[in-house]
Amino acid sequence: MSHTIDLNINDEIRSVTVRSGDTLLMVLRGRLGLTGAKPGCLNGDCGACTVNTDGWPMKSCLMLAVEAVGKKITTIEGLKNTAIQREFVDHFAFQCGYCTPGFIMNCHSLIRQHPNADDKTIKEWLESNICRCTGYKEIEAAVKSVLKKNK
């Protein structure tokens, strides 16, 4: 059974027809054309599908689209020239790039939720995402650079 819901995605209300069991990831990619959130493990382990939900990172493969009604969803497409995006480039904090949108969304939330994050907090937050191509040092450096510039 399908029904139409309204989702606030990237500060735009989008009407979309979904089935009750459709994940937010499936709807973002397949029905709304927002392909920045990547399918990886599809069970919440890798973080490639991370979006921001009311300012907090959320693995969109674990969230039903109907659960997103009334929430503010931000995808990588909704970030425009943010400091964390620039610092990822400046610090070479990616290689193949598949996991990068998820990491950027997670780091964007981290910076907003913990503007004075210490090394331990940064490491804890980065544990929720997996990258198989690069070390996490460059990603940590990008986060620290934004935090330092925001002080």
C-alpha cells in the first residue's frame, strides 16, 4: 500500500509517494534523485548513507521514510560550500570518495553539536563511519581545522 507524504529535505518540502517499508535512503535516491547518500552495507554499519536529521547524523538506511515526516532532513546536496567540505578538499580527506558524503554529513553535525570537541569526541564520532581507502588522520585534521577556525 502506498501513500503520499511531505518531507522537508534541504529546506524544501517535497511530496513523495512511498510504501510503509521504504527506507529514507531508498526514497532519497530512487524517488527524489538525491544520490549523494550512498548505499553501502544497508544495515547501519558503514555510514555511507548518513544524512542530518534535525541537526543529528542519521543513517538513512535505518530510517523509514515515514519516520522523517515532520523532521528537517539535510543531505549532502543541501550543503553548499560549507567549511567542512572545503577542509576535506584542503586536507585530502578522501580517496575514492564513495564514503565522503556520509563522513561530511557526520562531521558537519559533529561541528554543530560539539563546537569545542576534543580528540576523544572526534574519534568517537568518526567511529560511526567506515572508509576503506584512506586513514582517518586527514578526516580528523579537516574537522580540527574547522573547529579551530570557528573559535
